[in-house]
Amino acid sequence: MCLMRIFNLKFCRRYCATMEAKLKKELGTSMLKPTGHSGGGCISDGQSYDTDNGRMFVKINHKSEAKKMFDGEMASLEALIRTQTVKVPEPVKVIQLDTGGCVFVLKHVDMKGLSKYSKQLGEQLADLHLHNKRLLEKINKEQQTVGKEAGQSEVTPVEKFGFAVTTCCGYLPLENEWQNDWVTFYTQNRLQHQLNMVEQSYGDREARELWSKLQLKIPQFFVDVEVVPALLHGDLWGGNVAECADGPVIFDPASFYGHSEFELSISGMFGGFNDFFYSAYHEKIPKAPGFEKRNQLYQLFHYLNHWNHFGGGYRGSSIRIMKDLLK
């Protein structure tokens, strides 16, 4: 047992030395000093370093699909930054390791649990969700103005649902192919995709039978509801929000253009958001009729995603929601 511990310790040291040498080369820094700030969750580990270019946070993942996951996260952060609505960590570089796996380098942000900036986060999240709609309205207005040529706006709005690259909610890749219609996107690219994985892993007959009925009913939840594509964080649970000295910050996104209501579904599943957050958000984006039922429909995705990540402990919640939606 002692020999095994010694072997593991030596391997870890060699691995860390190899990784840090790669980081120095890729980041063009002579200094790479661990700060003692570490973090991470059930998907990736993290460590902060002081470098010649300032303090960096390095996320590490050893899975074979880590590069796809980090590339999607980097594209998500870049898209969120372009809206200038809510603070996110600034991405620096995705680096594939020679020893396998991948690291994602971001500029370090000093963060603590969300508390005094809950209201501000609600306001900023609503602004994020309204950003693309406002761009569409601006373009439409410009095109109707006499003498104004189309396409003179600096930012191009998005008129479809999806995302330009693959993103991952957890470590499982999402189907982000563009669709013209939100109901089609959510039914096929989100729920059907998750249920295909459930079928492949578990062959669950009850889930299969419930889904065959539910997918026919989904359009009913969107009668008289206008859905304009909104850029979403995509995985906004309490563990992915925090605050720094000057306001709230969100991180670990799985972005895509979708229905703004989707964003709020996982926030209610695991806590971390108070009434100030929701009140500020709905002040700018009021609840549309049928919100509660659609919220259940959106929570179904997250329960199915957790079932596919962590096993049958989430089966009961997935089945219950499908039954509730069929009532």
C-alpha cells in the first residue's frame, strides 16, 4: 500500500510538471506559480496560477471529449461577452495536453457566493435575454428607414434556434444544429436527444411510452406564445453563479439561442436564487401565460440530462414530470 502511494505521488508530480511546462509554452510565460486558489465540480478540476500576464484560472479535464467541451465553453463565453450585459470570466486559450485530456485557461476572477447582487443578476440576465430581440428590432427599424441600407448594423442578430458550435451541459454534447422553429428545436434537439441516450443506456419502456404521447402534446404549451431567439447561459444553476467586488458573475455556460424561459428552469431545481433575483428579472420579462407548465417541460430536459450523467436516481423525477405534463 505504501509503495502504491509513493508511485501515485511520483506520477502526479510528473504529470503536473509536464502540464505546467506545456502551459508555460502555450501562454508565453516564464512564471507559473500556483496561488492556492482551487476549484472545480463533478466535471473538471481547477487551479489558479500567477503568470507574467496576470493571474489565470486553469480548468483541467482528462476525458477524451474534453477539447470539444472546452471549445464549446469558450465560444459560449465569447458570445456572452459580446452582449455586454452580464460579467463572465474572460477566456484565454484551450490547450490540448500531450499526456491526454485538455485544459482551459481563463483570466482569474475573485468570486464568492451570490448574496448582495441577486437583484442586479436578475436585471442583467433579463438584459442578456433581451439583447438579440433588441438587435432584431433595431435592424428592422433601420431597414424601414428611408435611405438606410440593410446590413449597416455592426452586430448581426440571430433569427434561428441553436448555436454555431457544439456545447456540453455537463460533459455530454448537445445537439445545437439550427432550427427555424423553437418547438421543433426543443422537441428534437433537446428532449429527443436525451431520450435517445436514455433508451440506449437503459431501454426504459415507461419513458419510451410516455414520450410517444408527450411529444405530440408539446405544441399545445406554446399556443399564442411568441418565442424570439435569446442567447442563453444554458446551465444556470446555483453552482454557476457568484459575485465579485463590482457585481454578479456567471460561468461554466452551455450557451445556445433558445427560449428565455428555459434559462429559469434549472435555477428552481437546486436553489441558490432568491425572490430579489426573480422579481428583478420578471420586471423586465414578465411571465407569459402557461409559464409554469413550460417550466416543467424545461425542467424535464435537466432531469433527463442528470439521468444520463449520474444514473437512475433521476429516473423518478423524469417520469413524474412526463406524467404531470400529460394530465
